Amino acid sequence: MLDRKLNTYKRLTRIRKRQQDWKAQELAAIQRERMTLEERRASIYAAQQNILNNAQDRKKYLIDAWDIQRYYQFERHLARLGDDTDAEIRTLESQEDSCRDALTEAMKLRRMMEQLANHESGRVSRHLLKTEQRLLDEIATVRYGTRRQTEKSSTEQEKSVQEDERTSP
């Protein structure tokens, strides 16, 4: 019964550990995706700045309005992409926070199961020690009783031998 309960706690601890690992992997995936989006956002902003600089240079030397207009249209397109990427990053940050909270909760549950398993293991060990002590006490009692019985019977035999020697002519 005690081993069964201990095995149940150990099994639950392994399950909690797997859940914690899954949460950690989920968090890592979200963090990788966020980092990728941040790199993309940085490249978009760099391209946007480059387009603006090119448009400024073109203004100085060329007066082609269509060409400059296309530069500014592309710049606005990059600005929209940057804003969309920022929105995705904010969404991932909120998901990351909730996933981190779930991971923290999973870690707490795993630690709690480990503590329960350790407590149960200690309880099983104490029970086994008590059982062993009872058995050893019983063996010692039986040995003492057997030794005493043999001593008593040997002394009785000696007395009967002595009485036989006294009564025999």
C-alpha cells in the first residue's frame, strides 16, 4: 500500500515535469518568434530610413515628382509594415507573459509533487524501519525465550541427574 502510494506520487511528479517542459518549450518558441519579428522590424526601419535618405538625395538633384512620390509611397508602405510588426510583437509579448505565468505555475506544481513524494518516501522509510525494529525485537524475544528455556531445561536435567545420583545406592 505504501509503495503504491509512493509510486503514484513519483508518477505524478514525472507528469508535472513533462508539463513543465512543454510549457518551457512553448515559451521558448514564442521568444524565438518575437526575436525574429524584432529583427524584421529593425530591418524594416533601417530600409525605411534608407528610402527617406535616398528620397532626400533625389530631391536635391532631380525634380522628377513621380520618382520622389514612389519613394515616399514605399516609405509609407514600410511604415505600415513596421506598425504591423510592432502590433505582432506586442501580441507575442502578452502571450509570452501568460506563457511565463503558466510555466511558473507548472514549476510550482512540480515542486509541490516532489515535496509530497519526498514526504511520502520518508513516511515509507519510517514505516519500514518500525516494521524492521518490531521484527528484530520479536526475534530477540524469541531467542531470549529459547535460551532461557534451554538453560531452564538444562538446569532441570542437572537437578534430576543430581537427584538420581543421590537416590541411587
